[in-house]
Amino acid sequence: MMIFRLYSSLLLILFFCIPMKSLALESHFETVKTAPECKRLFADPEKRPKSTLEVFHMYGPCSPAAVAGTTPMNMSSVQDILHLDRQRIESLQSQFIPNSTTKKYDSRFPDTKVASLSVSFSTRNYAISISLGTPQQVVNLIFDTGSRITWSNGFHPHASTSLTIISCDGFICGWYLPDHTCETFNNIENTCHYEITYADGTYTKGALCMDILSITQTDVFQHFLFGCSTEVEGQFQAEGILGLSRDAPITFVSQTEPIYNKIFSYCLPSSPSSTGFLKLGPRDYPNNVEFTYLIDNPDYPTLYFIDIISIRVGDVQLSTDEFHLMFHRTIIDTGAVITRLPINIYTMMRDEFKRQMEFSGYPIVPVPFNFFDTCYDISINLMNNIVPTITFTFGDVDVDMDGSATLYALDEWNVVCLAFVVNGDDHDFTVFGNHQQKKLEVVYDVAGGRLGFSPDGCH
């Protein structure tokens, strides 16, 4: 009896020592290679909400290639995905370094991704399907809030009876694609051309085209401008990019404004074997969505900037300098996987996370490869498998992240790692990556200059 009372007392003490803002660790972490069969958010396409597209993981069982019974050219491992992510972030950050030799700037169109930018960036994780042309051709495109131009190499221009190829002469080419070249396309001389090289060496070029874009049977845009790519070098699994960046005439957001009012939201797939959605227009947003303001950056108007005001781990508020956080300004990005933080902020968050994780009992293990610095072995079953919640405060909005967003599973090792990394330079911007956005509906009210988060919008 005495032993039982002592054991109960110890459990009670342990309970009160555990950080209150914690959640149980998920019993199974899914990677691309361990993903089971596809679990669709909308099992019946006919019941999908209006103006909503299904979002799928390019390498998961819900991708069109997997559904059709074909296999993507290269099933990316965790190392591949994180390596591409590092390349994307390095390319992105290089655009902000004063006097950087890699930065290109066009005063006519101050964008981080001008048409012939020497290095652009996309990790190509999440995609949607849209239709172009007459008759309709379905193409699978990566949707990317960091890209301004929509392009496809899966669209066949000669098969569309409604296609217009844009000439170098005239207003359209100069206004929508100021940094263009003039070349021959489909035996037509003097057409408006673009070139994009991505950080992993993938390259595409082609002509600016205009055709009918069909999102649904009722959401149709007669004069949509996009790139008809004639060349793609490298292993680009999708058939192009859907450019969802902010203020540029050629972006999807600007071109579809008459119907969608520069508003969209998304829920990313919570795992490689599930689907999410891209919702277009001001429709059916959750009642509990909370908005913060978008920060205007005249030097980089096409990117989405927000401010992190503070960070909590469990119930512990980090003693961060609000002005230091705001100095770094945060880019929210669908193409970046892992969130990047300034070194002093990251160090404080990591150390507090490790301290609180001691209650879980999961052992710290050596990092299998050079990317993360804090990893845990989850192969053992523990009674007290809690993980502290990490909370970012954006303006007045608290965004809670549980273990699915704060930990990243590595292939085949039964190892998860703290899913944040430190910036390479003290002048780098903070980046809020897509892994931390899982289970959140993120609402972009571009016209209203605000960004919203809903923790319950993905169900």
C-alpha cells in the first residue's frame, strides 16, 4: 500500500511538472516512402466545395502518377526533399543580400523572380490540377506563393483552338513580362519569351501564351496569360508552376481577381497519403479564422511578409526581443519546407524544447545527416509520450503547432527531429515553411492586406 501511494505521488508530481501546453506524440509518423494508400479529403469530387481544388503531395499515393498506376521518375527521399529545401532557401536569401552578385533587379518590375532570373526556387511538394485551352487539357502544377508566373510544359499549344501566342510588339509583353526575350515559337517569329533556372539546376523556357483557364465548370477565365514551356531540363516531376505570389500583373491572384477578389486559402495535406485543398475566392471561411496584417515591402512586393511578435514553447514565453524578430521580418512560403529562424531565437527555442522533452523519455540520438541538430528515437513505446506545443504569435494571432508540425520524420530510422533550422546569416529573413503550416487553413486576403489562420479549417 505504501509503495502504491508513493508511486501515485510521484506520478502526480510528474504530472504537474510537465508543461501544460503539450500534446501526445503521434504513434506513427509518415514519410513519402512509408505512405500507405491514398486518403482523399473529398472522396466524392461532386461534393467538393465550389471554387476548390484538391491539393496532393507530388510523391504520395494521391498524386495523378500514383493513381494512374505509374511511378514518378524519382521518388524523393527525405534527404532529397531537405536538400532541395536548402537550395531554395539559399537562393531566396541571396536575393536580399546587399551587393549580392546573384541578385538581379529590374526597376520596371521589382520582383525576386523576374522572367530570366538566373536562380529561382521551388521544392515541388504540393500540386493541383487545372484545365487550359479548348478542348480542355488537364495539367498538374505545383502551387507556389513565391512564384509569379504560371507555366506548363504539359500543355500542348497546337491542340488548342483558342490559343493566342503573345508577340514581342505591343503592350502585353512589355507590361506582363518586362524582362523578356524575342524568339520564334511554333514557327511564329518575334514571340514574347521567358527563361527560369531553379536552384537545383532545373531549367525551363518558353513563350508567353493566352488561353482559357477553367478552374471549375463555372469559374472560367477567357484570357489567362501563362507560359507555354518548350524546354524543361532536369527532373521536374510536375507539369509546371501555378504562380500565387502577391503584387504582379501576371500572377494567378491578379489575373483571377474579377471572380476571386484576390482571396485564396489552402490546407496542405497532413501527410503524403492524404489530400488538402486550395480554396479560391471569399467563400465559406471558418468562423474562428484570425487575421494578422501583411507587411508591404516595396523592394520585394511579390512575397508575403508577416511579423513574428513572440514565441512560446509549452507555457514558457521565450525572452526574445520583439524588435529583433521584426527586424528579420518573416516570409510565409508554400515552397519552403522547414521554418528558418535567426540564430539567437532558434537557440533559445531549441534549448527550451529539449528541456521540456526530457519529460517524454525519448532519447536524443545523433543526427543521421547534416540538416537538423536535435533528433529523438521514437521506436520505443512510452506511457508519457508528450511533445510541447510551439506557439508563434503573428501580430495578434497565436498559431499553435503540435508534434506533427514541430517534428520531422526521417526515412527508415524511427527518428524524428525538431523541424526548425537556423538561418545561415544574421541578415537573412525568417521563413515560415510549409511543414509548420500543416493542419492550418491559411487565408490570404491579398486585397485586404491581411493573412489569416484557422486551426479547425482543414477538417
